[in-house]
Amino acid sequence: MAEDWDIIPFLREVVGSEAERRAGFTGEGGDSRAMDYRTIKRAYAILSPVYDFLFDKIFHPGRVAAINLLEINPGDHVLEVGVGTGLNLPLYPSHCKVTGIDISEEMLRKARERVQALGLTHVSLGVMDGSNLEFPNDSFDHVVATYVISAVPDPVKTLMEMRRVCKPSGHLVILNHFKSENPVIGAVEEMLAPLCTRIGFKTDLKLKPLLERVSLAPEQLYRVNLMNGWRLVRCINPQ
């Protein structure tokens, strides 16, 4: 366990120098994107042994609400982007088919153990980049991403891919923390953004501009979890 949870060298690298942060995360060119992927993969490789302990119970209410909001019918095929260790998987009804993808092999290893232990025969898992989904257009009845969209290098491209593989009129459900509309809290989130981006997630991602960039409108919107700090959004995929 100690070998897996070797976080101190990682944090030294994360805080780095201000010059390194600016050079690596200006958002210009391919190198910054490659570094972002490496950071995310490494962060989740380190977190995977303790992820469930840290994030299961505190975020469970939002997970339940997100799966319910999909309104899954018998025979539906659901794609979960960023399935992680599979904490959502037991929440899906057995009368549907679930495909879960994640960029982290370490997280997926935990998810596969969960699938086997619980006998979830309606679930299939695979390593895949959410911003480059290897599925044909209109493959899924519903697509969901919980606690993911601020932890990908390109949220816009990821949402565009989710739209592409979702059938017209299908449900797109996103559960995530977005930048607060409160000016004081928002300012703190802006201040933390450079460090948090290095760790593998964004604190300053704004919901409305993100949806506008991918031509989506919220059909239902809720605040969930502790202090209503996370937003649960359902969009209907346009025709």
C-alpha cells in the first residue's frame, strides 16, 4: 500500500516552479496537452488504492440522483464516460446494458474487480479516451459522466464526443463541480486553478459557457451533495 500511495514526490512535482506551471499549462500547442494527460493518468494511478475510501460515501447521493435522472428503460444501452473504480455500476438496473470507459488502467482494474465480485454481467469495461471515443455515431441511448468533466484535458471535445455517440433525443447527464457564481467563492476557485490543474482537475470550469460551446441546453438542473456544491445536469441530445 505504501508503494502505491507514494504521493509526496508527486506533490513536489505538482507544485513545481511558477515558470513550469505557466510553460506547461498555457493551453497552447501539443506539449501542454500531453503533459495534462500524463498528470491525470498519474494522479489516478496514485489515487486508485484509496479512491473508494475517499470519494464513495461523500459523493454517493449525487451518483444515485444521476443514474435515476437517466430514466433507463429495459434494453437501453448506457455509456459511462470516466467510470473510474466503478462506484456507479451497482446502481444501474440489470435490465440495461452498460459500457464503461476510463483512461486509467489502474482505476479500471478496480472496476473489473467490482464487476466480477457483484456478478454484473450486463456491464462491459474498456480503456478509452473520453475525447476520442471509439464508437460509431448514435451508439447509445444515454451517456453519463459523473465527477469527470472537470478532470479531462478537453471538456469541450469530451462533451462533443458524448453528443456524437448518443442517439438523438437521448439523455446526456453530467454531474460535476462547476465554478461558483458567488464572486468570493469564484475568486478562490480561480486562485486554486493553476495548482488543481496540475493535480488533475479544474476548479474554475463554468457550466453555462461549456454547454453553449457544444450546443446543449440544460433540460433539468439540480444542486446535489454536501452543501449543494455539485450540479447535476440533464440535456436532451438534439436531433
